[in-house]
Amino acid sequence: DMSLSFQEKVMFGLRSLYRSYGYCQYKMSKFEEYDLYAKNKDFLISDEVITFTDKGGKLMALKPDVTLSIVKNTIDNPQTVQKLYYNENVYRVNKGGHSFKEIMQVGLEAMGNIDDYCIYEVLKLAAESLVETQKNCILEFSHLDILSELIAYLEISNDLNLKVMQLISEKNTHELATLCRENGVSEDKYNLLKEIVMLYGTISEVLPKITALLNGIVSENTLNTFEKIATALNTTAQKDMFRIDFSIISDSRYYNGFVFRGFAEGIPASILSGGQYNSMMAKMKRKSGAIGFAVYLDLLGELEGTAPEYDGDVLVLYDDSTDVKALLDLANKYAVEGKIVATLKSVTERKKYKETIDMRGQDPWKC
């Protein structure tokens, strides 16, 4: 259907995908109390929030994020699982900080009693979401609990944890080596860390190495969960899209467990990101666990070949001398046939139509 933009087609595809797995649509208002975002600034992609004061003098914000609102406005029920998806516009300050932009975002959240199946389902849906955008995609995932247990195994002071995480995310083994040496970490321990950080590949290639390397070092429970879910993902139709990469890191004050990012060929930034965020739930006084992801539809505009070949089916050109009834009848005839018809006095060179009908200068009263 040519009347839908590429982004809209993807959006409809995603919505029906999520509905088919029993996720219900969550609708929210355009704004939220600013306080919610001020307290969780580090969770936001952009820390600049667009604010205004309401009639009662309360400071409000145009929503820069959907997840925080969903957490705040849903019932905390750790006994069951609430499955929600959303299709909302979020508002951010542009990279230069001079203008605002409205971004169409689609995503889903599972909240409550999050078990292994839930995590598997969300990761599988993340991969299927990428497939909706195009065929050549990759979903990279890592596990923050494995990383934090690995960092604890190094036995360095806790205030260095964030620095270590940052170096891991940059795959900066040179500075990592220096930091470990300066803090009395044995060479064996550093080499193990380095090996895990540098691993990259499909589940089949990497999982056996991880279990061999981390057996006895990371708690059995953490390792088993990771292995069980990765093995399940490796049986899906999307198995070739998955990559294990421990440099995928999200802020551990908010995230835990699985974290992941999705990439589409031709777009340098990730078009999907997500993870488990029990730490944020706890920060917001929730007993439930949670996992979710968002797809950034605004980035899809960068995909080549997504622009339709034509802007419409029929272009009808007319002028002041054209018979209005004949013009209406013609436009109606094509519209009824389901064609996209543009009735214009002139057309810009950039617009392309399959067929052009010129009704200019056809005034029967003209001598």
C-alpha cells in the first residue's frame, strides 16, 4: 500500500506481532510530572527534558520516555505478568540542543513475575521486530549479572566497578590491563576477563566457550539461566541473527540480567534497545521484575530503498478553466478504484506519478 510510509508499515507490523503474543496496548498522555524524569535522569537517553508549567503551577514534562510512565501508572503485581506494548511519540532535545524533536517509538514491556520463558519471549520478539524492518539485522546481547560476578571475582574496590564496566563497553583491553595491574589483579584473572570481553559471535560459536570459561567462577544459577535462554533462542527461526557480546552494557543502577541491542544494515546507531530492569523497579519501590525494549522508528528513515518509487498513481492537472464537475468525477473515479490521486494546479519536479492527466485549458466556453 503506497499510502503508508515505510515507518508506518513497520509500525503496523510490530503492533500486530505484539498483539499476537497477547500484549495489550498501553496508551498514555503526552505529558507527565517532571519529577518522575528528574529522579531518573540517568535512565533517559537524553537528559534534557522539555518542560512547561500547568495551570496549577506544577512543573510538567513532555514525555521523553515511555517505560518510566508505564512503571509509574501500572499496578505493582509480582504474582502475575502484565504484557503491554505501546506506540507513542516521545519528545527529545535534538543533538545540538537547539531544537525539539518528536520521535515515533514502538516497544513492549513485561512486568511482574518475570521467569525464563518471559525473558526468552521478549528476546525472540526483539529479533522478530528487527525482521519487520529489513532482512539483514543483528541482535547483540549480554548479561549484566555475569559481568558483575566476573568483576567481583577480580576483587578490586567497588568504586572502580563503573570504570571497569566502561572499559569493557569500549573493549579497551589496554586500559583494562593497566587498571587490573595497578590494583593487584592476578594475570590469570585479567586474562579470563579479557577473553570474555573479546568474545563475539553466534550462540553456537560462543556459548560453549562461555560455559567452559565461567564454570565455577560465576554462580551456577546465573550461568544456567544464561545458558538455558541462549540455547532456547538458538532453536528459533531468527537464531542466525543473535550475537553474544559482553561489551553490550547498560547502567547497572537500572538494569540487570539480559541487556540487548538491535542493528539494521545501513544504520550506524542501534534501532532497538532493551533489557531487564529490575533495579529500576526496585528504585521506584516496586516488587515486580521487568523486561522490555523499544524500537526507534525515526532511525528507519535512514534505510535506503525505503522511499516508494512513486508518490501516487494518478496526477490530474487543472487550471481555472477546467470544468469543476468533470474534475471531481475523474478524481472520484480513481479514488473509488483505490488509487492515490493528486489533483493539483502544478507539480514540483520531485514528485512522481504513474500516470498524468492534463485537464488544463479545457473550458467549453473558451473561444
